[in-house]
Amino acid sequence: MTASRPGGPVVVGVTDGDDDAVEWAAAEAATRRCPLVLVHVVRSPVVLDTYGCTPIVDCPPDAYSVGGELLRAALGRARSVAPELAITALMFGGVADRVLVEWSNDAALLVLGGRGVRRTALGSVAGRVAGRASCPVIVVRRRPRTPAPDRGPRVVVGIDAGRCRGAAIEFAFRAAAQRGVPLVAVHAWDGDRPADLEGVCGAPAVAEAGVRQALDRVLGPWREQFADVPVRVRLERADPAAALVSESEGAALVVVGPPGRGPVLRALLGSVSRTLVRRSRCPLAVVGPARTVARRPDAGQDSAHHPR
């Protein structure tokens, strides 16, 4: 997960029922003036034999036929949003996580829909991809059926003053500037765990003042660079995930950083990000520092290409 790559495409994973994600990706690609790539992955079946081997066999032809229909429908959706957009539709056989993570190596953004949020024994596709991708990952859930409270359009960013993620903050400022809306910076902490050592023996107001000063230092350089973006700071003694889920009501976008360092924490999302993947009420961006991953699959190799 890293900051957007100028000139890279917006890549969206296409599955049944992810129309909102396709439309969001098309609008974002049009705004950025970059290409859109629609990617559908047909899962290759695994056959067990008596010797304990698990060879992967070719996908049944009807799976590619269904995938082609999904891509054609997604192409129509994208065209309805941005008729002049350069769009490529690709289909691959394999494991969705692996294919999408490889595509993230060259992408400006990787967009996933609500179907990828469905949980399995190993977690969700969206959660696993967001924990390993080398570009920002946007999770677009279905639009809520009930209208959100009218608190005005805004971009929300979750900030941990003690473990600042500059890439996530920059992404949030750029998203707010692009949309012409304010930025809301949220810092929340559990009541059982003070925000700093001073909070152990000091009054809550003193601890809160110290946190606010730390946030001002973190946000100061970005406020200077994005002087036209109004910024509001929200401090709350609450579960950080719950505070961000609440603030996501009616927001244009919620931005969070990745979990801590280490191979295990990078492979799995932290608890706050994981909760937001499942419960955020607006599109969620998971943004973190650059990483190196394997090259993406080339079109034409174990793939079906559908020209725009």
C-alpha cells in the first residue's frame, strides 16, 4: 500500500453485484485522467488425488462465459459514468488475492467492491488484498438504503499521533482538495488506555491538550501545502474503529493507514482497518508506505482480454 502512482491506471476487481465499485472507479479514473482496467478473476478449481497432490486444473468454459458477461456489464456501467474513458477489460484464471495484489504494483488505485468484503475462514478478499497491496486500496460497499445524517460532505482520516502515516494523511488531503470538501482528522483512544503517559496521572483535559498539540504538529506541514482545504480535528475517548465508523456516515471517503510493521501485521489488517473494511458506511481507502511485490500478470498469459 503506497501513495498513488501518477499515470498509473485505476484497477477495479469485478465480481457480481459490485456495480457501485465499478462506477466509483470510473468516476475516479475520469477525474484523474488516467485509464481504467476492469479485472475479473475466475478461480481455478483444485483437484485432490489419492497421493496428496493438489494440481490446479483448467477452469470450466462456462466460468469464462459468465466472467465475460460480468465484464461486459461492468464495461457498460463504466461507460455510462465516463463515456470517453480509456477502458481495458481483462479476465484471469487463478486466485483473486494473488492476481489483484500483482496488479497493484503498477496501479494508481486498486478498487474492490462489497462482494470482496464477505468473510471466509481466511478473512475477506478485500482485507487480505488491502494488507498486501502496493498501492492504495479503496473498498466500496453498497450504498446504504437509509439516508445518512446530513453533516456535509467531507473526507475523514484516522490519525494515530504516536505512529503517524504520512502517505495516508497526504492521500486524504489530496482527496479533499480534489473534491473541494473539508478534511476531518479523527484521533480516538480507548478509555482504558490513556493517549500518553501524562494521561496516567494527569487530568483528562491535560492529556487531551497534549494530543491536540501532537496532532497540530503532524497536520501542520500538510495544512500549509493544502491551504485551501478546511481542516477539523476530532478527539474522542472511544474505540478508534467505532469512532471512524460513526464519522463515516455521509462522508465522501474515509482514509486509514496500514497496521504496524512486521510480516504478520503486513499480511493481515490491523483491527481498526479490518473493522472499517466490514463496517464503513462510505468508501474506505487503506494507504501506506511503498512496498515491492511481484510483477502483475501480462495480458494474454493465462488471461482473456476484452478490448474496450
